[in-house]
Amino acid sequence: MDSTSVKVKGKATGVTATAHPSGDKRFKVLDVTMKRHRYQQDALIEILHKAQELFGYLEDDLLLYVAHSLKLPQSKVYGVATFYHLFSLKPKGVHTCVVCTGTACYVKGAQTLLATVEKFANIHAGETTPDNQLSLTTARCIGACGIAPAVVFDGKVASQVTPEAACDRIKDWIS
Ligand code: FES
């Protein structure tokens, strides 16, 4: 992920928001969450929770992005992220698969897709395979509703993923 970010001045509110130049739609979803909390610093835990749901874990660039957006010192954001056990700073497995189960993806069969992947990998969402090769998680919307059902494989968003395609994608990771 690109560690740089650009400042965008919000027209209506005059609030300075931070846009991520990577084009990754998940940052937009995170922006919406931060905006909903009015970029309030005391919403940090909820915002980190959303960030982890979207990205699977809280990597450095993501923490930096949140710190800039909320105008908090990096040390504060790192402190909170490392204090709570529910936050993970590293992917648990070597590979990650995030199945979006938001409304648009749900309508397009995300539940079947998730169930198929769970069966294929022999783990449930939220778990990592015993050999540590694959972590499977879910997100409620990753900002890619137009290409539902969407799945994020190792940080890359894949569109209109069928259950078969998802299993095909992860089969080399878990064999
Ligand atoms: S609901 Fe899946 S990307 Fe929005």
C-alpha cells in the first residue's frame, strides 16, 4: 500500500479529509465511517474496528492514515491498536481471504460463497488454518458493491467471485 496521502478540502463542512491515492475503495468506506463519527478522536476504537474489518488487519500504513485523518499522534493510534487484543497488526495467516457479506454481496450469493470457502478450507470465518497459511474473515461492505460479490484475496479486490473461483484461488494456499 502506498504510504503517502493527499489532503482534500471538504466543500460543505470545511473539514479537511484525507484521501488515499491508491484508489483502493476500502479507504473510501473507511472515510465514510470516520466522517460519520465526525473525525472525533474518541471514536478511534470504532474506526480501527472498521479498518480491521475492511483490511483484515491493521498494517502500518493504515494506522498512519487513521492517525492523519483524526489528527492524532501516531503513538496514540499505535498504543490503542496494540493494547486491545481484538486488533491484529499482522495478518494471522500467510494469506488472507476477506469475503464481503454486505447487502449487495449478500444479494449476489455471498453467503453461499462464504459457506463454500469455509467448507473447502475447513475453517470458519474469523479463523486461520492450522498450518497458518490462510486467514478467512468477512466484511460488511468493502465499497465494491458494483462488482458484487466481492472477495479480497491477499489485499486485492476480486469481482463477481463465484464459489468455485474462490476455492480455485485459495487451493494452492492450503494444499
Ligand atoms: S456489499 Fe459487498 S462491496 Fe458493498
